[in-house]
Amino acid sequence: MPVVRRILGALRNGALGSRRRTSPEQRGVELLLANLTPQQRRQYKRDRHFDVIGGQSGTRYRLWHCFQQNIEELDGNGRRRWVWCFHPRETLVLGDVLLAQKMALELFEREAIRIAHGYSNFGANAGPHSRIARDDFERTVRKSWYRRLARRLRSSFRAIRPEADFYRVTRVCIVAAAFSGLLTRVVQGSTIFH
Amino acid sequence: MSFMQSPQTFEKNRDRAASTKRVHIVMDRFGDSRHEFDVTDAQAVALAEERFRQLTGAGFRAAALSGDGSPGKMLGKFDKEVEQTLFIPHLQGG
């Protein structure tokens, strides 16, 4: 029974789960997700951004999954007013950067905006719509099981695509055989009737 | 079957254990470093206070995490009752 007790203890303490190896980027995203509201979490996973309300002014900010120029200040109609950029001085993973920005805007908004650099638009190659930002999001943010399954299926389909000619020829052969069989029966039927 | 706990007992024990456990989360390039300590252990609390002093002295800001995503609060001094303290490095414009 001591063995069973140890296994149950391990399961209860989450020891098996903690052995999962995760990259620093994934750890950063996990920490971020753990400190978002359910609504922000859904928005982030779906749209690569989440909204934060400034703690002092009540202004709505949109934080994008991107290292630079990733904070949009929105007006009452949800349109962009400014793009702000500030980040921790140390080199951090992106999840930590986003969490630091969220905490800063909620807890010491004025100071954060004072040190931030302002832009009228996103950078062409560094903004949230850049290829780098999209790839980083795909790599670090864990998708739900059905999205992962769909992705696997898509990649499997791409892998067998070079042999698509074989499937096409097979399909044509099957259709031809069925058609010839049908034609034969029709001809035989017409012979019988005559 | 003495090792089997009823769900109520298990929850009670877990809550009791959780209520005395605190964690300092320091953002770094490896994602984060977590330093756990128990409030009933005076030595661990002293170490945690020293860590808090050193990090805030080095420019980190300490914030109490709410745990549900709602805004936490800034911490000017060490508070051993805060369950999760996040240390944010100094910010700069980009």
C-alpha cells in the first residue's frame, strides 16, 4: 500500500504535471494567462490581443502579442488614438513583457505613459501584424485540442499531397469502371428488351 | 484504506497548506523564477523580506497579484500576507 499512497500523493501534488518541460516563452505565456481575466484570456487566444483599462484615466488600451509598438490606445469608439511602446529594461520573454505592461497600465498608468514612446501607427515590420509576431504567437500560445488536431490533419494532408496524382488516377479509374459497368448493363438490358 | 481521504478532508488540508504558502515571482529571461516560503517559518520569512528589499532596491516594482486577472495592488513594503508577489523589472520607453 505505500506504493499506492506515494502515487496518489504524487498525483495530488501535481508532481507528474510539473515534469512537463516547457520553454521560457511558454512559461511566460502561462504566467500571463494565469493573470488575465477569463474574457481577456479568450480575447488573447482568439485575436492575439487583449484589452486593459488604465487604472488612473479609465482609458482602454489594447495589448498585442508583439515585442515593439504593441500598445494601442483606443478612443470611445474603439478606434486607435495612439500607439505606445514601453517595456522592461531587462530582456524578458514576450509573455512577461505583456504582463508587465498590463500591470503597469493598471497600477501606475501615468508613469508608464510618461516614459513610453508614442507613435501614430504600427511599425511596418515590427508591429503586431508582422510575420515575426504571428509566428511567435503560433509557436508559444497553446491551442485547444481541436485546433491542434485540425492543424495536425492539415499538415498530414500537405505531406501526402505529392502523391495526389495517384489518388486522382485511382478515382478516375473507379469512376470509369463504374460507368462502364453501368453502360454494359444498359446495353444488355436494351438487348433483352429487343 | 486509511490513506484515502474524504474530499472534504482533502480540501481542508489543501486550504490549510495553501493558506500558509506564499510565493515571490521574479520575471527573468527564463520566464520567471519562483521563490516559495511558508509564513509560519520565521527564517523563510526573513529571507523573503531580504529578497524583497534587494529586488525593490535594484529597481524592481513589487505588485500583489489578485489571482483572477483583476488589477492587483502595488506593494511599497514587504507584506507576508500577500499570497503572490510579482516583481516587475524597471520599465523604459521603446
